[in-house]
Amino acid sequence: AERRISGVFGGGGSPEELRAGGEFLTSEGRKLLVARLRSRVGGRFTVAVGGMSDVAGHGNLFEESYPVVLGEAVSEAFGVAGIKFESRNMAMGGVPSFPNSVCMRDTLGPADVVVWDYRMVERDAVKGELFVRQALLQDSFVCFKRRNGYLKQLHYAHHAIHVLDEMKVYNLLQKKRSPGVVSDKFCRESCPRCPGQVRWHAGWKMQRFRGLHMALFYLDLLREAVDSPPNDVDFSPSSLALRRAPVEHRLCQAVFCSQAFRCATSWAPAVATQSLTDLVDNGVMNGWRLQHASRRAAELTKQGHAHCGYKDHKQALVGDSTSHWLFFNLPRVTDTVAFCGDFRDSDFASYALIVLNQEEVMDKLDQWLESKTLGVSSTCYSTTHNVRPNDANLLGFRVTSGANLLSITHVLWN
């Protein structure tokens, strides 16, 4: 596998040079991940990649996106070692890590490694820490595609973080005019109908390079796992008793940074078996519509899915003053219910009714974080008021007046 990867770049870099940019924040982190790999012999090792449109493959074919390339490059070698390797591309156009990170098990899904690759849409240290803590809560290691400055502050999680930044190697290969990276373009074969062919999206060679750069890193760890004798290293990154770990950023002291949430969402991809509409009580929509943000967004999504194999889309359940009540039937809840969406006005009481188990909660809501990019605007709110602990709960919405809409993308519960 390594010889095939090196051959792609035509001798443009030595084996050591091709591996530059891969690092663990502590030596303990390497030992832990190698031990995790050893424990997966006879089972599955999963890498789930969260990211933006570039990662989702936009501009190219989905099968040319680097998470797919990674899986194809290492699967045979892992299989020989008795491990089934799964690379799961869960990226979504225009979306930062939040709010999907709050309910990671239902969005990215359970994984040995979750990848943060929101390079162009997120610089936020609070959202970065939130991503790390939610990963630890589901016992996942975290791979960052850039060494973000805030990582050095997260001392309690350094053992669970590694960084794979490919740009140093890429720039070297460009300088050496390696055929593996120069003269890049969108799609190996012509694909004029693939949306997203813009300057800030990678071509197919860059996608391939990123996947192969990651492949070398995990193949090195596999070799260590196969060659090293069994040991008693604890391969669980969350064994540090996360709930007692100090939070570095004040805004991350809220419940969403220290508890794992379940969710249903109208965004895709997601691993949850239930979508947002599946939780609508008795399936009664009462005039609410599942729709994209615009007609153009709907057309481009349809085109990308049909011609390029894209998996991502962003829809919302939208209600206005002509709609009636919409209720979500939430399964067993501990003590907190939340929802996220694109809300033009946070003064819900002025234009909407929101009830939990038949009691109004508009003035009992705590705002979480807000995400705004060119592709999405999303804010989440939670409440513990009138929650029926360890029981099903009914969350209801109705727009009562004015031109405002309610646009809901996630409902969450702990």
C-alpha cells in the first residue's frame, strides 16, 4: 500500500517527507491509539470525517473525496491484519461543526476517530472545545486537519488529539512538480454538472493527496499495532473522567459541553435511524413544510445528488402564521430538551408559541451557541422546565403572528 501511494507522486518526496504534518500532541496519545487499533483485530476500526463542502467532495465526484480515497487506500492492508476499516464521509456544504457536534453519536456516529475539517468555516475556540469534549464523551479520538491555536489550551484532552496537516507536503510536491499534484482540475474525468466548481474547492488530485497523506499516517499506526506485543495500555480516550475535566472556555461551561445529547435532524448525512420528520407526533405536519433555504439550493442539491453522488443536504421544517401546531414526540428524556434552527428573531413570545408537555416555555429558554456561515445560520435553545424525567416528552411549536417563520433543523434531548 505504501509503495502504491509513493508511486502516485513519482518520487516527488521521500517517505519521511510524505509523512510530514502528522503529529500527536503527546506521546501517550500515540500509544493509546495504537492500543485501540490492536483491540480492533477481528472487528472494525472507524474514522468519521466531519467537514464542509470541500470535504463533501463538491466540485468533484463524491467517490473522489478524500475520506473515500482514505478508505480505498488502507482497506486491504487493514484487512490482512484482521481489521475492517471504515471511512465515513459525513461532511456537509457550508456547515461548521456546531450544532451537529452536540449530538455526535447521531450525526457523525460512533467512531474510533472523528475528524474535524471545518478549515474555511470555523475558527471558534469554544466550538472546537465542544467538538473535542463530545468526541471524548462517545469514546472517540480526535483528528484535527489543522493545528488550531486553541488546541494547546486543552491540556486535559491532549492524549486524545492528533493533527494531520497536509499543506507542508503538498507545497513541497508542488515545488518539485510532482505529477501527483500539478495540473489539477475538477474530476479525473469530465464532470461539468457537478456543483461547486469554485476556486476555494480542491480538485481531484488535491482530494487524492489528502486521502493518501492520511492513509500513510494510519498505516504507520497499523504497523506499530501489529508489531507491538500486547500490553495493558488503557485504549479509552475518555478514561480521564471528562465530567470533572476543567473547561477552558467560559462559554463551554454549559450543559452541552459536558453531556452527550441525542438528536433528530433534517440535515444529511447523519447516521441516526430517525430523521426530524420521524419524530413528528403521529406524522401530522399541519401545514409545516420540509424545504431547502431557497429554490436554487434545492436545484443544486438535486443536481449534485443525481450526477455526482453527493450525500449532503440542508433542509428545515418551516412553519408560518398559516401553519398550525407541530409537535415532536421525544423518547426517554433525562432532564433537558433543546432545538436548533434559523430564527430571525429570538423574541419567540412576540410571534410564536413553544410548549413542552402543554406548558409554554418561551421565557424559560437558554440560548446555546450560534453558527453563521455563507451556507447556514443556526442557533440552539434548551430548557429543563416541565420536563418529564425518564419519560417521553412532547415539544410543540406554532407561529402566531407576523411575517416571521420558525425554521427547525434539530431537536435534541439528553
